[in-house]
Amino acid sequence: MLSQEQVDTFWRNGVIVAEDAVTPEQLAGLREVFDGWVAESRAYSEDFGETVDGRARFDLQPGHSAERPGLRRVQSPEEVSSVFASVMREAATVDMVADLIGPNLRFHHGKVNSKLPGTATEVKFHQDFPFQPMSNDDIITCLLFLDDVTLENGPLEVVPGSHLGPLYSHWHGGRFTGAVAEEVRAEVSTRSVPCTGKAGAVCLMHSSLLHGSAPNLSSGPRTLYITTYYAEDAVELSHNALPSTLTHELVRGEVTGRVRCSSYEMQLPEIPEGTSFFAQQETAGA
């Protein structure tokens, strides 16, 4: 699915954007389901639904209302939608990941992150790996664009090459903040670049890459279906913060019965008590 140039660029920068990650029919199906969830959210004033660990499935932006819905996160949409489950297993995205980290892949977790028009959701700079430490770091986060992602609607901002650098602490003052320290943010933000593209494209991102995003200041939505896959020979080293009934499902290849380890050191993450890590970042910044 990926050219050698794309593979080389990924390992140099830690990120690429690839087009045609889903078919038009898959994209339309995902949009239709998510639009239904937004409509459903109008009837609620607080987070709702339930995942396998008892937390809410649907995460509402502060200020959400029936007139101005702010559904910003859906946890494990594959559990409650056959459309999302099919894309998670069968989309070209999965084959792209296999081109990067090998033929044997497992599913780690999935979520929808959405910035509806005018919502203030901001994601502070962080790395994914400190949320999900495993025995090796062949872990790819796939951010599938359900809408056109532009410079105005809060695109992902990444720091190319930062996956080759240190794993930064996300603990500050004895609290797991879900973000790097302010001095790190100030330094890396000068080197960050936006990831934009048409609906149906995917941003493939290494789990150690520094990234964040700004609020959506446009009149249109910016919705991502995010799936994380990992090499079959990696083993989790902490509790999964987003567990589902599909966690660890083999989506490509075969079970090898082997484990592979890489060398690193980090403090274990804190499992969020709320619906999502958005609340962790907000609380830490209060």
C-alpha cells in the first residue's frame, strides 16, 4: 500500500499522511454513524453510555448543549458500530501499518476525536507511548480524516523526528498531566508542522512522536477516527487506558508466540478516572 519513499519518510519523520485510506463507501458509513451519535448527544447534559470498564463512552465538551452539541470523544466505537468495526479490521489503513511494522498486527484501541465548529477543545503536546507502554515501540496511531482537515479547523501538529528522541515525562508535581512540561512545549512548538488533507486520508504516526492540536476556529467540523495497532510480538506493560472487547484482536498475520523487547525507561501512566484524557489535561492545567 505504501511506496518505499513513504516508508522511508515515515521512519525519518515519524509521520506521513497517505491518501485513499478508506473507500468512499466506508467514509460515508463512518460519517453517517457519527452524525447519528451527535444527534443523540443533544438529549444529554453530561457524558453518557458505558464502556467495559464502567466509564462513559461518549465524552461531551464543556459547554455542550442541545442547540450547540459538543461531542468530542467516542470511546471504542468499534464495540457499538459494525461500520467502525469493519473499517478497523479491513480498511487499507491496516495494510499501510503492515508495510511499516510487519505482517503480524494486533488492534490496541480505537476512538473518535471530534472538534465540532466553534468548540474550544485543545490537545496539549504529548507522546502516545507514555500512555501505553509495551515491550517494544512498534506501535502506530492511525488518524483517519472523516472531514477535510485544514489549517483553520484544528489540525494535528507534529514535531518531525521527535520519535527518535527521548520519552518525556507526562508527570508533573506528582500528577499525571497527559502532557509534556511547558518548557518542552515551548521548545518543540517552534518545530511543529500541521498535518492536513482531504477526507479519507490518514495520518500514520509513531507512538513516540510529539504532537498536539489547537481549537477548531472554523465553521466546519474536524472529526478523526483514530485506531492504534501494534506488532504482534509486543506485550502490554501497564493497564490499557481504553480497554474494549476487541483489544488485542489479531487483525493481520499470525500469532508467533514470541515477545520482542526494546530498551527504554519511563514512569508508568495513570489510568484516567473520567471519560477520556481530555479531562486529565484540563484538570492538570487548572
